[in-house]
Amino acid sequence: MAKINSNYLLLPNSYLFAEIAKKIKAYQKANPKADIIKMGIGDVTHPLTNSIVTAMEKAAKEMAESSTFRGYGPEQGYDFLVNAVINGEYKSRNIDIAPDEIFISDGSKCDIANIQEIFDINSTVAITDPVYPVYLDSNIMAGRSGRLNDKGYFEKIIYMSSTKENNFKPSFPAKHADLIYICSPNNPTGAALTKAELKSWVEYALENKSIILYDSAYSAYIQEEDVCGSIYEIPDAKKVAVEFKSFSKTAGFTGIRCAFTVVPKELYAFDDMGNKVALNKLWNRRQTTKFNGVSYITQRAAEAVYSEQGMKETKEVIKYYMNNADIILCGLKQAGFEAYGGVNAPYIWWKIPDGIKSFDFLDILLEKYQIVGTPGSGFGPCGEGYFRLTAFNSQEKTKEAMQKISQGSF
């Protein structure tokens, strides 16, 4: 008799963004002429830049010639992209990262979900609340969560509340955590840790022999000087942190799929006997077993992001989205709402009217104003009463959405 992994039965009925997509599809079917403004899922709308497209075209033509055709590539990524990442992300910040510490992948979501495999099943896990769902769901699937209680919390997970009272920046875990998930700039709240705050987290992890799983997918959107573009700007961070970065929001790769994870060789965990084990080797072993690498054409496209022209074009697109974020943030405040984020991240955290559940608010916005956002409670109990809007639509649609909201009645 084949039996299932019963931990999957502990998961919510559907993945947050899949549930929202289902609602949109049903509404669109019932209202085929409706022009829905989508500001929910963090998908980009701006087309790929010329540098990226040119690189892909050239790489595709190479695949049509026997002399330049490529089959399986290295699971860790081609050297040309690894070196471009080192120069563009780390040497530019005076950070020393070795080529064999970088692992090119098809998305940070996948890596963040999979990284927990190399840690003991009994590892204690701390997540912020609210939080990107994959951090929690992947540990539920693995069997680290325990059961869901009547307050909406899993009994074995350590929740670090991120609320208005602490500026959406969590305090240290209430009890020891082996694995600590941190996202800065944050999804969904848009809050970003300062260098001093991030330094405190690194010191905490060193003292407690914890591992920080640092989601830095939105680092390209940072506008303030006192916010780190990489956790490795903090001394000794390579001893305690894995860093995840993505091309999805940075360069519009949501449909192309490319990212990278940094696992420093200085980073260790412990076996059952208390002996130190290098995580770099374990992650490499995991990837070579379960992953066949990112396509050559995609990696050439990612390499182009770091060219002089590519970086110029990418910064222009980011500027466009951050202008949208400012339109949303200012629009909500002018309409009399509390709103946060939108300064170092393309996300705005909207305090919705009291007495309305965030999932009910999703229906109100969709049915009355044809606008889609993401209910805050989908990110955790502390998200109730809030709503996430993204800056990834066109400027025209963003302004239209703010006009509808400012003239609306809630």
C-alpha cells in the first residue's frame, strides 16, 4: 500500500497566489469585458530590455550550429555568468566571493524551498510574520511545523511578529532557532533592515550557532544608503548566512527563470556527533543530484544584465517600477489610508479599513473596482488587516487604480 507524506495534509488548501489566480479567472469568466488591474502577484509587465533580448538571440543562433551547440551545462552555472555575478554583485560592493560559492538556479523560490533539505528534520525554524509563504510551506512539507492551532500558528514554528509597532522589523526569536528566514527588503511589507540592524542579526546567529537564510531578491530596488545590498557587507556574515538573489524582479525574468544562491565555504552546521560540516559541499551534492542546470540561452541573457548597457537599461526599468511604488504609496496616503513600504521595495503594505477581513477586501476590490491585490492574512496572522499591492503594472494602470481607490467607498 503506497502511503502519502502526511505533512502535506497540514498545508492550507491551496497556495496563496494560486487561490488568487483562481478568483481572478472566475471573475473574468463571469465578466469577460472587465479590465482587471492586477497588482497582486509580483509579476512584472515591462518587456525584456534590448541587451537581454540581443544576448538571447545570439545564444539561440549558437544552438543552431554544431560548432557552438551546447547540451547539458554545469549544474552550478556557466563560468561566464558566475564571474559576471561576482563582478556585478560582490566585487562592486568590495565583497570577496569565490566562484564555487555561487550556484546558478532557475529561481530563488525553488532554492529557498529546497535548502531546508540539507538540514536535520528536528531543526527549529524561525520565520517573520507576515512572511513569503514558501518559507513556511516548505518546512510544513518537511515535517518541522507541527499542527496548526486555532490562532493560525503552527505549533513548532517560531514566529517573529513584524507589526506597525516595530516598524515591520522583527525582534530576535523568543527561543533558540536553528534556521532563521529573513527577507530584506521585505516581501510583503516592503520594510528593509539597516546595516546596523542586519549586523545585530549576524551577531545573534554567531552567538547562537544559527543559520540565516537571507532572501535578497529585491536588493536592486534599494534606494537608501543605509540598507545593505548583500548580507555579506556585514563582517563574519559568511560564517552564518546563505544568500538568495533573483533576476525575476531585477531584470524581468519571471517567465525566463534565473537566480543564484551563495553558500560560503566558511559556513558550517553540525552532524549528530557535533562535528562541523561544510554546507557548501552538501548543497553542491544536492544540486548535482536533483538539478540539471539553467539553459545556456537563459544564462547568456542573465550575463547581459551585468553589461554596462544592460545595467543602465535595468536601472531604468527599476526606476519605472519604483515610480509606480511612489504613486501607490502617495495615492493611498492622500486617500486617507495608512501605507508602508514602497521606498526600498516594489511592495506597498496597505492598512485596510477596520472591521474588514483581508480576504473579504480582495473580493471588494475585485468586484467593485476591478483591482487585484494580495490579502495580508495570506502571509500570516500578523498580516490580517493589511493588503499588499505591487508596483509591477504599467504606470497608466497604476494611476488608474489609485484614482479608483481615491474615489471609492470602503
